[in-house]
Amino acid sequence: MKEKFAKLIDVKTIVTFALVGALIGFVATGKLEAKEVVPLVTMAVSFFFAVKLNKA
């Protein structure tokens, strides 16, 4: 369990989750439109999973 938690806490994971969370917050409050956010979130999440798959 501790190994999984330690692997979760690395810089790219924190940055990806922070970016997605912030963008969801901006869309929910109406400060940004979803069409402006989708490319950014797609890029961040696809990078996150591509790096995870290459390590495996």
C-alpha cells in the first residue's frame, strides 16, 4: 500500500491532478468555457498515461 502511494506522489502526477482540478473548478464557476479547456486536459491526461504505460 505504501509503495502505491509513494508512486502516486511524483511531480508529474501532482501537476496533472492539479491542472485537471483547477480546470474543472474554472469551468464549474463559469470563468472558462469547456471548449477552451478540453485540449489542455486531453494533453495533460494523455501525457500522464503515456508516461505510465512506458514505465510498465
